[in-house]
Amino acid sequence: MKRKVNIAAEARKAGLDPRVVYVRMNKGWTKKRALETPVRVVKKPKRKTAIKKVTHKRVAPKANRMIPVEHFVADRTNVAVGWILSTIIVFLITIIVMR
């Protein structure tokens, strides 16, 4: 009488995962071919390190630090500093001329 063959035991003996052998046999491979063909090693791709996006956060000025008026206004109104400076200069000139 022939002894029943345990495919899982033979797969382990051959150094293979039994699930690999079962899948191969379900795909139509012969038992011999399923047990003798080595498992293909799939290399995992190297993990790319994420490039951190630089975000500029507005930092509140220190209490004892003075900031120019044009920067103070520009930060709160989204108006260019140059435009604010030219407006201040024109304003001061008109005051001086009117005296």
C-alpha cells in the first residue's frame, strides 16, 4: 500500500513555503516542478525619505524689539514694502511743503 504524500511536508523539506507549492500546483504545475523551482526573491524598493517642505511661519516680534512701520503694515495688509515706503515719503514731503 502506498503511503499518502503530504505536500506541505515535502515543501518544507525542500525549503519552500507550502502555500507557494499549493499555488503552483493549482496553476497547473507538476508536483516535481513545483517543488524543484526556487522561489523568486523580490527586492523591496528603497524607501525614499520625504523632502520636507519649508514653510515660513510668521513669528511674533519680541516685546522689546522694534520693527519698522512699513514692515508692520506690509505684514498685515499684504501690500509691498516699497509701495508703503514711497507713500510715506510722499506724505512727509507734502507736510513739509505745506508749512
